[in-house]
Amino acid sequence: MVFGRLFDFHVADMFEVGIQNYESITECAAKKRPYVGNKPCFIFNGDFERSIELSRFANLLLDFFRGRVVDKINLKGIEHVICVTAEEDLIHFRHYSVVMKKSGTRIPRIELEDCGPNFDMKMRRFQLASEDVMKESCRVPKQLIKKKVKSVKSNVFGEKIATIHMQRQDLNTLQTSHVKALSRKGKRKYADAEDDNNNNNNNNNNNEVTSPPPKKKRKTK
């Protein structure tokens, strides 16, 4: 099997590996199968930093299974794990499905089930890109680098939300519209008018006279 990647229409890295101990999906007794298109979670075991070819091969695997670039990941969407282990001259490739079981708490208990395909890879030949080509391929253009602006954020809809910092304002010097009812004289006149209305209402209630009910006339025979 040959893995490779291109940069600027030229071959950057290329690895030729031999496949051993292959185990297909049908040979694994897994109840749950991961869906096509889901992003896998990678686990690298072993000393991949001991040689430049192993570190480049691990980086190539990440690019190979990268898929669509996303900012956030739903934990329930992680359905399978790819475990790559480097051991002497072999690289073990194992594929597991994630099973969530009840744990008695809000956080479920995670278990891994062997779902395949599984195989071992033996490195045969490889061609690595130069350091200059790798540096150029990893360079991000200035147009794509977002400049951080102080006190400016953006919401889900892409609208800018900014925070404006101002000096403390003196409310005593704040100019407002002058209303007579809100002035001191207006308040006194309004209070005096209310008192006069209350006094007049009390006098009217005291001056009311209730007449006794009329007496019934007795019938004479």
C-alpha cells in the first residue's frame, strides 16, 4: 500500500508499506458500526518521534483522515477511534467503535469494541519532502490570518459586537427637558391641589343627610 500527498502539484511525502495480519470488518464481532463520514479520534502509541519518517507518517495519517474542518465537535458524534502503535519495525493499525453505557452519573462510561478493519504495516520505502517544502506547505497566508481587535467580537450570524469604554459621566451636568410639573414650585402646587380636593370630598361626605324610610300606612276596615 502506498500513501502520499502533494504540494504545489509536486509529490511531497510518499510511503510504501507492506500489509500483514489483515482482519476485515466482517471478522470482527462488533454490535455497533461507525457511520461513513464521521471524524475519527486518533491515538498514537509508541515512539513516533524517534525517527523523522515515523513522525511524517503519523502526520500524513492525520491529513488522510482529516475530512471536513470544523470548529466544534459534539462528543456524541465521536463514534470510532483509530489506534496506531509503533513497535520496532511494525506499525499496528486498529479500529474501534465507541460505545456509551450507563454509569449512574451524567457522564456515561466509555468502552471500545473492535470493529475493524485491522492490520499491521511494515515500512518498506519512503520519500520525504525537504524542510523548505514542508515549511512552505505549512505556511498560512496573511489574508487568512484574522487580526485580533480589542473589545470587538462576532456572534453566530457574523455580526460585530463591540464594547465602548467611556469616562464616568456627571449626571448633575446632564441637560434634560424642563417640565413645570417636575419643578419644585410645580410639585408644591400639585400637592396643594390634591389637598384641596381631598378636603372638599370630606366636606361633601359630611354634609350628606340621609332621609328616613317612609312609614307604611295602616289599612282601616
